Amino acid sequence: MDIRIAAYGVIIRDEQILLSHWNEHGRSGWTLPGGGVEGSEHPVEAARREIREETGYEASVDRLLGIDTMVIPASKRHTATSPLYAMRVIYRASVVGGALHSEVDGSSDEARWFPLGEVSRLKRVSLLDIALRLNAAEPADGRPPAP
């Protein structure tokens, strides 16, 4: 089984959330800015780096909200023959500098602020709903609450 650890930021400002549009292997959807931990990088540093790469913003990581895990069967993966265990570390974060821009030559193709009330109407990945539940519940054990 392959393992992937990734880190993401929930950034909400003035009742709007900052999202990144994931577009890879013919699949797409709105998600949190974030992505894979590289080498010996700590998840906090990965979240900051990924937020900067995908949105143009410098961010502070303010609080750990939780950790979500999932297994993707080999049959659902595009380039691998074994299942993937994905661990997704989700933080609350804040913009501290920079300017909004979209990633170039990455797995995301657009960054945008959305009113929180519009999120349910977006084509989105499941991580976004999980993160919003974590943000609302702030569970002591970091486990996402059931939908």
C-alpha cells in the first residue's frame, strides 16, 4: 500500500472561504488549498507552502483542526497498481500577506474566494465538506464528525 500525507488550510475571512480548483486526470472540483508533504517537511510547513503555491497568499497556520484518512483502492487510481492510504492534516489558517493568483503548471488551475453560503452549490471534493465539519466542531480528538 502506498502512503500519502498532505496538509491543507481552512481560510475564512469576512464570511468567505478561500478555495483552490483541483483539476487533474480528467477529474476536478473545488477544494482547500494544500497538498502533499515533501520529504522531511513538517505538515505545517507543507500547508504554508501549498497555500502560497496555489493561491499566492502567505499564510499563518493557526490551529490544528483534525486529521482525515481514507484508502483509495488500486482500481480507482490512475497511475498506480496498489491502494493508497491518504492522511490529510487539516489546519485553520489565515492570510498574512501576498496577493491572490492561480497556480501555474500544478494540479490546481484557479484560486478564488467564495461566500460560505455558496459552497454547497459548488462541484467540490469530499475533503472540503470534511474540513468545514472539523472547523465547526473543533473535535478534541481531531477526528472528523459524521455528516
